Amino acid sequence: MDVADVCIINACTLTENAERDIKRFINQCRSKNPGARIIIAGCHGEVYPERDYGADLLIGNREKFDISDYIHLDGTIRGKDNSTSIEKAYIKGVQAGKTRFFLKIQDGCDRFCTYCVVPFARGRPRSRPVDEVLGALKALKAKGIKEVVLTGIEISAYRDHERDINLKGLLMLLEESETPDRIRLSSIDPLYIDDEFIEILRESKKIAPSIHISAQNFSDKILRLMARHYTGDYLIDMINRLIKRVDGIGIGIDIIAGFPSEEEDDFIKTCKVIDSLDIYYLHVFSFSPREKTEASKMPHHVPGNIKKQRVSILKAIDRKKRLSFYERFIGKKAVIIPEAKIYRDNLIRGYTDNFIPVYLPYKKTLENRLIEVKIKGLKDGLLIGEEE
């Protein structure tokens, strides 16, 4: 068996579990690759540079993109963050015919929500210039990539200052530019979703009608403690406007369970609201106190066993929501882009524009093509389709 000379761990710092993962990965690397150099790269080095957990080298987010310059060094290297630029988009090495590509258009955040350590890890907001975004998308189309996900720490903060173009302006430019067939948006702040944004989404021929909203809670008390500058009623109204105006939209939301001072009534309210909304799915997180954040110093932390129970309840709601959303589309036609991976021995999977996974009998010729299918029904938890 080959043994690695260098093991690189690109380390998150968002939750306590992330730190446990770093320790676990280091132990695995040491066990399987005796004598290998261990390097921790990324957000962990930005926020907790003193915690190397026995790694030979710890580097920050800027340095990891030039890792060959540092790979033989020891200690901690975390340069001063460049808050006005974003690393180069590496398109040349992208495999031709790859189905989906994640293109970072923005980095950084200065919101300082009380639970979030990201501003300390990623620095102030900065964006990829419009011309570079358009050039990258054109190059990705030439490589045969069918879908691009526009990502960032907070893509609603996107702005090309030289051209005075924000995210809405960028999305409108994409409509008339050379791009892959389908553009998908990553997580977005609820306050950015106004009538103008909804109209852009509704009228677009490229932007997928699926959206992931960083809601976090529906209790006004908890939202205030989180320093989220909206109310539960705002979220309800905004989500219902999206559902009404964007046909078939698939809406996912982030929810944090067990935030400090979250009482049973607060939690029950959030569950009841989610249950009443015609959304697609939840991403559920248990509150994890992180050093440097205001929430870590707050009183009335929720006991771990109660947080675990609340996460379990929310995940059950998520399962119910997904199944209900799937059932709405049985018997209907949809366009999917099958991926080059086989499931359960003979199935291939592709996603609809509203992010529903549909499975078909495997055929090599279906890979990385936009094909129309009819969704026939559910089998063993999977939505099964057939080519039209």
C-alpha cells in the first residue's frame, strides 16, 4: 500500500465537531502514514492559530492556495488577510464533461451574527469582478459543464465596486452571457430576497428555481439574540411570496436548535411555522458555542440532551417535508442532468432544476446531458423516472 509523504487537512472551524474531526484526521494520518508531514490548512488556522494538535504546519486561508510555497516549513503561518481581493478561479485544470462546478464569487462576511465565527475566519466581504465571473462561466461552458453553483460566504454581499454591480445585476447579466445551461445559487440571506430578487428568479431562463435560505429560527426573541435583523413574520411572508411567484420552487432553510435562552415555547413555535410552510427541506444544526462569538458568553445555555432531542424532532420534520415535496411531482415531467455515478448497481441520478434527485436505469449515454424525464413514483425512498 502506498504511504503519503504529506497529508493536508483543509479544516473547518464552524462547530465543535469540526475540531474533533481535525484531531481524528490527524490520528488517522499518523496511523496510516508514519513519518508523513501533517498540514492543517484553512479556517481553523485563521481563528485558532495556537491549536495545531501536533500538526507540523498550520496555515491560513490565503496561504492554502499557494501551498507549495509553504509545504516544507514548520510552525504556524497566517498572513495578513487581503480584504480587497479573492483568490484566482482555477478553471484550466477542471475536468471536461464534469456535471456540476462550484464557482466562488464572493468571500468574507462582516455581519457578526452572535453565534458565528466565520467573520474571524474569512475576513471582510470581497467579490470576484464581474468580468472574471463571466470569463470563468464561459470557460466552464466550453468544457461541457452543464451546471454551476455560485457560492460564497454571503453571496448577497456580492458587489463589483468598479462597475457598481451587485448580485441582482450579476444575475441579470448572466441571462445574456455565455454560461452553462443551469445556474444554481448557494445559501442566501433572507433580507436580500425582496420583490426585485424574486422577479429575477421568476423570469430567468438559467437560474434554477431552488434556493437555500439562512433563516436559523422563527422566534423573534431568538432572532434578536442571534443578531439576525428580521422577524419570524418577515420570514413567513418572504417564503410565501417566493412560493406564490416562482412556480415549483424548492426552498431549503437552515435552522439552529438549542440556541441560548431557547425555551420550549420558542422551539415549538419554530416547529409549527416550519410545518405550515410549503418548503422542501431543512438543514438542521445543533447550537455549538465558539470562542470569540457573543453567543458563547450568553447565559441560559440549553443542555446537550435537550439540544439533541430538538435536532431529532427537526430532522423528522425535514424527512416529512422532503417526502411531501417529492410526492407533488410524481407524474410530472422534469429536466435533469444525470451524473457519472452508479447507485444500487444499476441507477443513475440527476437533479431537477428545483433540486429534486431523480433516478433512472443506468445508461452511459445519459451522463452529463439535459434530458427530459417523467417522474413515475417512489421506490425504496428514491424518486424513479423514465426518459421521455
